Amino acid sequence: MEDDKNLMLDHEYDGIQELDNNLPNWWLWTFFGAIIFAFLYWIHYDVSQSGPTLDQELAQGIARVEQHRKNAQSSGGGEEVSEEEMLAAGQTVFRNYCAACHGQKGEGGVGPNLTDGYWIYEKGAPDTIKGLVTKGILDKGMPAWESMLKPNEIDAVVKYVSSIRNTNEKGKEPQGNKVDE
Amino acid sequence: MSQKIQVRYDNKIVAFFVLASIFWAGAAFLAGVLAALQLAYWPFNFELEWLTFSRIRPLHTNAAIFAFAGNAIFAGMYHSTQRLLKTRLFSDALSWIHFWGWQLIILSAAITLPLGFSQSKEYAELEWPIDIAITLIWVVFALNFFGTIVKRKEKHIYVAIWFYIATIVTVAVLHIVNSLEIPVGFLQSYPIFGGVQDALVQWWYGHNAVAFFLTTPFLGLMYYYIPKAVNRPVYSYRLSIVHFWSLVFIYIWAGPHHLLYTSLPDWAQTLGMIFSLMLWAPSWGGMINGLLTLRGAWHLLRTDPIVKFLVTAVTFYGMSTFEGPLLSIKSVSLLAHYSDWIIAHVHGGALGWNGFLSFGMFYYIIPKIWKTKMYSTRLMNYHFWIGLSGILIYYISMWASGITQGLMWRAIDDSGYLVYPDFVETVMQIAPLYWVRAVGGILYLTGYVLAVYNIVKTIKSANALEADETVEVNATVDLSVDKSEGFHRRLEGMVTIFSVLVFLSIAVGSILEIVPTLSIHKYVPQSDEVLPYTALEQAGRDVFVTEGCYVCHSQQIQKHVSDVLRYGPASTIGESIYDHPFQWGSKRTGPDLARVGRKYPDLWHFRHMMNPRSMVEKSIMPSYPWLLDKKVDFYSLRKKLSVLKMVGVPYTDEQVAQADRWAEAQADEVAASLAKEGVEGEIKGTKLVALIAYLQALGKKSKDDEKAKAHLELVPGGGGEQ
């Protein structure tokens, strides 16, 4: 505090005085450090372009994900899942993701009734359903699920949908063709 | 000895600005608490269009920034400037035009925003007539301020005044450039910039509104009120100089840190990030000077509530300006952006730094100009502690919420799939924290109520406002340059040059970032060519803008795996090029919409907009049932398309001339598809139909898309009829 007298400037504004302390060293170093880092970062990414662009980073990320998916598929199928477990899992998926449009029991709503024995697409064969669920029917407003659901979840929900056919829940009026079994 | 004269400081104008700030603070805080409750519990939207979250949030932000903080700034600037320059304000007439003009602007904002007159550009929502009024009033303010400087009785300008100058100059530039828009009606306009250009200009503005409306003026106030309140000299004059100029020069570049991982060119993103990092030290320079001024007076922190408010404010400033650079680091931004972490960040600044500094300042000014003491010190202390706990609860809950949801959005498991593909699941996880946040807000509001009571009691018990405060000052001041002074000291006596240097400092970063972006065509690859919106889709876009859907929805899929897995291919720079205004958004309370087109059937959107819960059980999105009662003004589309054509959207003359019939034809199509699914009633001309057409077009405007192309040819008579 004694030093303050020496550091006091002769400025005075409405009673406010100013000292002239040195800039704190740690403060100066943070500032210089940030400037040096900024400069190097800029050189790395924008001038020499030795760092990846965002597009390159994204492409690498996607490649990694695809590799993970491949690995998971080839190593999958280890544990056997029982029929009931699969149906139960399928029902959960259906309630979470499909019910908004197809109704809690598949009776239809925004999307068609899946229980009425009428099918728009190729008699509602499991393979057809799997294709529809995976890729969606985009122009008709049925979303594609391949990015949301894993392969085993898609299998489970297809199994579930196949299991509720012809349960004839009252709901949306039939669409497509009657499929006799 | 030089001769003395008497001058009369104008306290009345200060009193009015103080009271106006306190009045509008109530509106801002109430709107904030309502918005908080609406996210916690959607029925608080009341299904009333003007009370819906997407209209309340802009009202809240505008009231907090321009009404509460704005009036506080003007109060403090007018109060301190007269004393620092030893003269009365330049012109009483200008002072009062400034005051009443600003209140009228706020009033018109408070009316137009809930009614849905909005440009949907954050903190620049107000429509063009109000933009013009803001410009005029700002000029009045500037004249009054610089006029006061000219007739000053103090040769050198103190550091507080430097910051005020930076504020006035820069806000003028920001406001004018970001408000370049062409009216299409009494309360509607389209910005001349579109897509990425609009995005860059908007965030150059948005970020620097924080810098030059919520930071530099408050630093100026800090430099006056802290030394006054603690009666100690400012810690370091040298530090003032270094941190002032570095702050002013660096801040202006940092805007693109709001756009990391977007389709903004990489170089601009890099600049945004590195300048934000370099900003850390200059910001802390201000904090150091504020806090170390207390050396030798720390005991006041225990005894004087004013000092408590001021010092806590500076501490929050330090926290926010550390957090800001941190959030600008690309990888941190990836986690935090679009999440509640950013909401936490701004409220640390707004409630802590701006709010507490303002209240500390009011508690200082009020007893001085009413010549009395505050009615109750204990109430001031209660205000402080209740307010502080409110801020902490707010801050911590939104940190937790932001980080939780951010991690969930980004999580990818070993098999290469999103761990939480269902967006609503991530919302459910943080919903309880929305209640906690509301509690924080209510506490802050409670503190405010105590303040109002205390202040009303104080003013009532005072004799009267000392409207004019007479002081003796030197009759003349020698403004000639003194060669023996140091360089900066001399500069402090040459206000014109000082102001020009400030302008140049902010011009460098602005020009170097904005000008190259305006020649953006070289970044848009030909293959990306997109089609413009059809007339009906544009009408739907206007609905999206009016309703303020951008407060919850982004339209920009980031260049990151997690975003691409969730929403589809990353957004390209070309896709939004015809968007006036851009709607990239800054917050994802709901999912990104850039590629929502044709993901769902029309009927899904119809039901979802009427009541989101009918499609997504746990949704917190408000219902928009009035869109079914409101009609599209088809005829106005001719004018709208012609303006859009003027700003660069490639419509043909015929599309413009037939815009209304074109839109009606497509509306017929949508209405028919809905009627087929059982929707009853005459819905063709409704805003809902237009909005659905717009939503179904999002991400589907490629020139290779058959359906999009077909819609472009719907102009009746567009074929061989002529």
C-alpha cells in the first residue's frame, strides 16, 4: 500500500484517482500465450492446411462409424435371443417409434392400420416390411429407420408387426389390397 | 487560479432513466419466469398465441437487453459523464427526446413482438419502422453525448468515457448493418442478406451486441462506480489502456464462434475461435482493474451492500469471460452449442454482471440524487443474497442440463449407432432441471421485488429529487495539446481522433470477415444448386418466422457424425442461400428441421401443429391451433416475391406476377391430401397449410428433386397458354 503513493498519477476525475501499477505478469503471459496459440492454430488449419478441414473430419468420422457397424455385425449373433424376448423387444420399439403413426396396437392413425389384413405393399411379407422400415416410404411420409434403429431392433419390430397382422383392431379404414391367407 | 463558474448537473434525466430501468426490469424478469415455466410444463403456453414461448422468449430477451440494461446504461452514463466532464449534459431537449423516444421504442417492441411482428433474428427481432426509430434515437443520444464532451470542463477523458465512446460508435455500426432490410409491408421486411451471409452478419451483430451493449458500457460504469463506492484509486491506468484497446479491437472478430461446425467457410470459423481465445486476457484486464481497486477496502465487502453488488457483478464478469473463450473452442462448442449450457452462460452475464452492476449502481445513485439514505440496508442485503442464490441455482441447473443433453445428443455406441436416437428422450432427461431453473428465476425476481419496495420507500421518505445539482468548476479549460504528455495521455485530450481510432479498430475485423463472405458465390459449388421456395412455401416460411420457431429449432445440420446420424447429410452452404432471413437457429429445444421435409406425412404435421402431444406423447412443444383460423394473404405474395427477387432469389417475372395463384394452386394440393386423410373443413387458405408446405420443402429443394421441380411449374398459365 505504501507504494501506492509513488504509483499515484496526477489524474483526478470527480475524486477518482488512478495508480499506475504494472500489468500483472501472469496476465501478460495469458495474453501472449493466447496470441501465440491463435497464430499457430491459424497457420495449421488455414494457411498450411496441415490440419483437416471440417469436411475431412466429418468424412473420417463417418468412415469410423461404418467400420464400427461392420465390426458389430460380423461379431454379432453370439447370444441366442428367444422368440418371446424378440417379440417383447419388437413391441417396445413399436410403442416408442411407430405407435405415433400406426397406433398403440397397430390400428392406424396417420399411417395405415397394420392389423386389418389389407396391405399396400406386396402383401406385407416380412421382407417387404423390413425393406419399408429400413428405407422408409419417404414420399408418402413413412420415415426411414435405419439411422435410428439398430439392425436387431429392426428385425424385432418386423417380427412384431408380422405378429399382429389379422388381429383386426378397430381403427383406420383399410388401405391397399385384401390379402387372403 | 482560474475563475470558477457554477454548473448544474441534470439529475432529473438520470432519475427517469433509473426508474424506467427498474420498471422494465419487472417486465423482463416476469417474461423470463414465464418462459422458464413454459419449458418445464407446456400448458403454461395457455394456447394463446401472444403468450406462446416462441413469442415470449424474444420479448424476454429484448426487454432484458434493451429495456432493463439499456435504460440502466443511459442512467449511469448520464450520471457519471456529467461528473467526469464537469458539465451539464449538452442539451436538455436531446436528453428528453432520448428518454421518451427510447421508452416508445420499448413500448412498441412490447406490443409488436407478442403480436408476431418479428424478423426472427436474435436480439434484432424488431421490425423495420422500429429499427429506424432506434437509429434516430441513437443519433440523438450520440449528439447529446459528444456535445457534452465538446463543452467539457475537463481536458482529458477518463477511462469510463473511453468505453462509452466505444459503445456509441460500435452499436451504431452494428445496428445499421444488421438492419439492412427491405420492407414488404407496414410491419414486415426481408433482410438484404440471405443464408450464410445473413448468418455471419447476424452473429457479428449478435455477439457484439453482447460486447458493446452489455460489456463496454458496463465496464465504463464499473470504472466510475467502483472507485466511487470504495473510495480507492483505480488499480492500474496502464492496464486500462491495454485492455481497452485490445478489447475493442479483438471483440469484433469473435462472432463466428456462434457458427462452429456449420456450413460457414472454415476460415471464418477459425477466426471466430482464435479471436475468442485472445479475448480472454483483455476481458480479465477489466476484472482485475475492478477487483484490485478494492485493495485496502476489502472490509467494505462485508458491510456495504452496494460494494457487494458491484464486486459480485465483476466476479460474474470474470466467470463469463472465461467461460466464453472456453465455449469457443471447437470441441467444447460441439458439446455446448444448441444446449442449455449457452443459456447458463448468458444468464451468468445478464443476471450476475449486468443485473447486479445495475442494482449496485441504482443503490448508489438513488440516495445521492434524492439526498437521503436507502430506506433499509437489511432489504438490500436480502436482495443481494436472494438474488445471488437465484443466479447460482439458475447457472448450475442449466449447466447440468446443457452438459447432460449435449452428451446424450453426441453419444455414439460401439456398434456405430446413436445411443439416444429419440430426441424426446433427451428432453425428458433434463425436464426436471427446467423446474429448478424456474425456481432460480423466481428467486431473482423476489430479490427484485424487495428492491422495488426498498426504493419506493426511499423515494417516498425523501424530500424531493434534487433535479439540478449545482457545483463549482473551472470556467475555462485549456484543450491545447501539451507536448510533454505521453502519447495516450495526449490522445485522451483529443476526442475526435480518439473516436476515429475506436471506429478504425472495430472496422478492421468487421471488414475482413464480412466482405469476403459477401462474395460467397465462389463457395457455392454448382452441383449444390437449389431451387427457391414456391410462393406457398415462402408464405409458410413467413409463418415460421412470425411464430419464432427458431427459438427452439435449428435448421443447420452440423459437420459432425452425431448430427449426420441424427438428421441426415450435413447442411451445405448452398441450401440456405435463398433464406431471407436465415433460420439456422442457436438452440435445439426441439430437433433440427433442416431435413424434415417429407419425413412425415402432411397429416402428421397437421395434427402435430394442432397439438404436438397427439403425435409425440412427451413433447414439450407448444400447440399452434390458431394457425388453422388464420388466413394467408395470398395477394401480398406478389410483393413479397418481388422483394425477394430484388435481393437475389431467382424468381421469374411470371412467378412474381402470378404468386398468389401459384400459391393457391399448391395450397389446393396440400388441402386435398389432408382431406383425403379425413381432415374436415375449408382449410386451403389457412396459415397451417402454408406452414406444412414449407416444412415439407425443408431439405428437399435440390434441383434434381422431381417433386420440387414440379411445384415450381405450378404457375397457372405458365405453360403454353400465352
